[in-house]
Amino acid sequence: MIRLIVLFCFLFSLTAFSQDEELESLRIELTFQNPDTTKIETSLKIIKLLYNTKDYDSALKYINGAEKLSENLKYRKGIAEITFYKALIYNRRNDYINASNQFTKAEQLFIALKDTLSIVRTKNQLGILEIERGNYKKGLKYALEGINELEKRDLFEDLAIAYQSLGKAYQKTGSTEKAIDYNLKSLEVQERINSIEGIVKSNISLAQLYLEQNDLKKTIQYYENALKHVKDNNLELKASILPDLGAAYIKNEDLKIASDYLTESIKLNRTVKNEQGILKSLNNLGELNILKKHYKTAELQLLEAGNMGRQNNNKLELLKNYKLMKTLDSTKGDFERAFAWQREYFKIKTSIDAKKQKDIAPIFKEDSIIEVQKEPLVTLSTIAPVKMDNNDSKKKLDRLNIAFYIVLAAFAILLIFFILFYIKRGNSTKYTRDLEDKNQKIELQNEAILEQSKHLENINKVKDRLFSIVSHDLKDSLTSTKGFIDLLKDGQLSNEEFHSLLPELSENANNASLLLFNLLNWSKSQMQSLSPKPSLFDVQEVFNEKVKLVEQKMHKKGILLIDTTVRDFVYADRSMVEIIIQNLLANAVKFCKKDDKITIANSVNNGYSIISVTDSGVGISLENQHKIFDNNTFSTIGTENEKGTGLGLTICKELVELNQGRIWVDSELNVGSTFFIELPKVEELVIT
């Protein structure tokens, strides 16, 4: 490995050295050349090398010299090439106006020279420039004009950039299908030329596009591909991908993987001081913890995200933040705060929608607006009474004065009417706004009441199920035990009968104990009052203790136990893990026949402990595999008609998830079943 690294460094230094050597050789050659077209061609080679190494200042110095010589010699090809490179450098420096002017000038020069390839390349660069500036219609026109020629000539580097720009333009204009097509083409070309940066960029674009279509499988696939190609030392790029990948897993309801990615995301983004990444990570962690019902942690994360979003004026993330805060406070029953968050959410949404409308509105040039000259307005104050000498004139003047006062009175009445109308309209608007606010508040309260009703309905179902189990299953176990004790108390059992019935009594007691454990924990979990108290303990010790409880039953059924467990520490609530293992062992025994085997094992994988209980019993059908972990209880009869409550695996799933783990089954009918449990080996830190 060390040899490979040394070899890579050597080859890299050799490449850099050869570039420097080539540049120096060209500079010496240029010095001794006559001021003719060959000197210009050599200058262009130097300019190209300097541009590729991003030494733009030095490149511009050579451009200035070569440009003067080309103009003196009237060397049109040289002028066109120099103009093109000048435009490229302006573009790299984000000088849009100069870049656009120089590309347009270069295009005209290449047209005059009838240089088809250079025309296409220039149009392609103009398209990229306009698309980057948000002028998508103009950019698409330029980019599409040259794409066929680039494809004919297999100019893959130019094609990769062109496809990527076209994909961006179509995405921004809402043509998602075309955007996907061009990004797929870009990815294919990027892989062909082995451009890691381009591969990552295309994968990210495809992930975003498939997210718009709600295709979560492909979204995750392309984000994962992007992450896979990021170099280990490029922490900034990795940090920018992780929050979106975590969010995709949340949407896909895979909370465990989402938690892993988002935990890494917040740490990495804080390390590289990427505020955008920190903000996204905090919002996504807040959403994750709401789903996990870790409300205090969610609130801390969302409050920090909100403050950061307001400081950076990141409206999109604030929109998500306010929506999550509304959900959080509604869940907690704080409807006043939930209503306030909803009001802030709609303010931001209105602002974003207005900006979108503004962006798509037609733009008018100043010179297209014709200013209309208007005559001066005649106001009432400019009217003066007219003086006349004779009586007729006086009568006319009186009539005019009367008319003037009538008009004045009418104007005053009209003015009062408009003032009253405005006041009434203002009151009406305020009343309507208040009414809308109250309606929204009532809607929030109705949503919460509906959720509480569902919760109460579930609790009633839990209560009914609890009484049903207590009145039948638990009662049977206790009645049987009580009958045995009564016989013993009355002296009706001999020593031989006592010893023969003792294992059955022990089994009844164990069954009653396990059933009671399951009942209590299941009912508590359904009422959301069960919380784990994790600690480090050896899982092998738990297996040893719980195997003893089923030894008698295994011996009676003729079942062979194969123990391959090893000493291994997990970080979880020990009493909960005991209940889980006891349930799995009891189930394995229940569904085994004579001469069947039960194998218990544990191993380590990616920092987690994997526990398994395997039996060669009757197995579980594919249809029933989907039912066994559901909240609706599911139970079948054992090989010796053993009954069950259907609570065992349900409570196992609840307890495993409370301990930040997961449980799954691999089973085949008439072959057997293996139940797997994954538990953390170390304490999971709460990231805030």
C-alpha cells in the first residue's frame, strides 16, 4: 500500500514537472521567434496551459501581447482564438458582462472564418454562461444549437459540460423528464472520461430530480453513488451530501440508517463550518426525533436551526423549520405556539411564491416604455368668479357660482362616502383576517383532538385486550398453580407425585411470569410511558440465565440446544433484553418438534452486536412473516397445542426499538426460523 502511495506521488510530481517543463520550453521558444503567426500559435499554447492550471493573471498577460500582434498582422484566426480564451477567463472570474461580450465577439469571428467546431464550442460556452446566470431560455437555445456537432465528433469533455448545463436548465424550467435524460447522458460521459467531480455532480443532480418525482429508491441510489465517489479528503463535498441523503432515508421511513447519516452529517458540517449543511442537518435531525418521539431533543435542534436560518435568511430551510415546529407543538398540545409557527410558515411561503411569480413575469426594457405627456390638471382652486358689467352677465355669474357650490357639495359628499367605504372595508378586512386566524387555530385544535381521540381509542383497545388476556391466559396459569398448591396443602400428594409434578409447576410459574412481564411492558409501551435505562452488560450471561428457564421443556420435547454464544457487551436496558431473549427462546421451543434443534449465537458487525435464535421447527409462511411484528396481535398454536397471547414478538419489536436497535426474521415453512436482533455496543450520543 505504501509503495502504491509513493508511486502515485511520484507520477503526480512527474506530471506536474512535465507540464512545467513544457511551459518553460514554450516560453524559451517564444522568446526567439519572429513576430509572425508562429509566435501567435506558440502564445496560444502557453495561454491554454496557463488556463488549465488556473493561472489566469499570467494567461491574460500573454493574451494582451498576442492580441496586439494578431491585430498588427491582421491574423483573424489568432484574434478569434485569443478572444475565446479571454471570454473563458472572464467566465471563471464570474465577470458575466465581459465574458458574454467576448464569447459573442468570438462567435462572429469564427463564423467569418467558417470554423464549424469553434462556432459550436463557443455556442456551448455561451449556453453554459446564460444557464448559470438563470437565463434558461437563452441558454437552452445556444446549448442545443451545438450539441449535435459535439456528439458527431465525440468531444466528450465538451459534451459532459453541455449535458450537465442542459439538465440544469430543464430542471429549473420544470421539464423534469428532459432534465433526467440529460443528466443521465452527462453521467455516462463523465464516467467515460473518468471525471470524479463530474460524476459526483451528475449523481447529486439525478438524486434531486428523482426526489421531485418522489422516487425515493432512485434518490437514495444516486446520493449513495455520489457519496461513494467523493474522495476522503474532500470533507466539504461529503458534508454537503450527507444531510440530503439522511432526509431521503427519513422519507423512505428507514429511521435507523437516517440517524447514522445525520449523526455523521452534523459532526462533519460543524467540523468544516458549513452553515448551510449544519442548518439542513439540524432540521432533518429535528424531523427524525419527532418521528422517534424524542420531543425535547427535537425542540433543541429545531430552535438552533431556526435561529441559524433567520441569521442567514435561508427561506427554504426556515419554511421546513416552521412546519416542523408547528407539528412539534401541536403534538405537545401547545396550540397557541403551533398557531404562531403556522402564521410564520405562511408568511415565508407567500414570500417565496411571490418571488417565483416575479421570476417568471415578463421583463420590460426601459426604452420600450413611452412616457405620455399630460396637460396640467385644472383644480377647483384655479376657478375664480368672473366679473361682468351688465345685469345679464351678473345673472350668469350667479348661476355659475351656484353651479360651483353644487359641484363642491357633491364632491364633499362623494369624498365622505369614499372615506366611510374605506373605513368599513378596513374593518371588514380586519374582521376577515381575524376570522381566518381563528379558523386556522380551530383546524389545528381539531387535528390535535382527532389525534387524541385516536390515541384514546388505542388505549381502550389496549385495555380490552389486557382484560381479555388476564381473564383467560393468565387466569389459566394461576388456576393451575393454585390447584397444585391446594392439593399439596391438603396432603393429597405423595412425595413421588410431588416430585413428578414439580417441573410442570415450575413451567406454569415461568409462563405466568413471562406473560405478566409481556403484559406490563406492552401496555406501558402502548401508553408511551416505557423508557429504557441502558447500561453495558454481557449478552452471553443473559443467554445462560434464560436457557435454564426452558431446559425442562426442551428436555420434555426432545429438543437439542446448540450454544455458540461468545462473551460480548452491549449498551441497552438489561431487563428489556432479558424479556426479548426469553420470548425468542420460548417461541423457538413452542414451534419445535421432537429431535429438532435450537441454535443461539451472537457476533459483531459495524459496531453493533447481532444476536440470533435459530430453530429447525415448523417455520413461518411469507404471509405471516408480515404480521408477526404488527401492533395487531398475531398468534398460532404450538407443536403440542401450546397457546399464546400474540404479544411476544410485538413487545420484542417495541423493546428493541426503544434500545436503538432493530429486529427481523428469516424463515421458511417446514424448514425453520432465525430471529435476528441488532443492538448498539456503545452509548449513542445525543447530537444537538
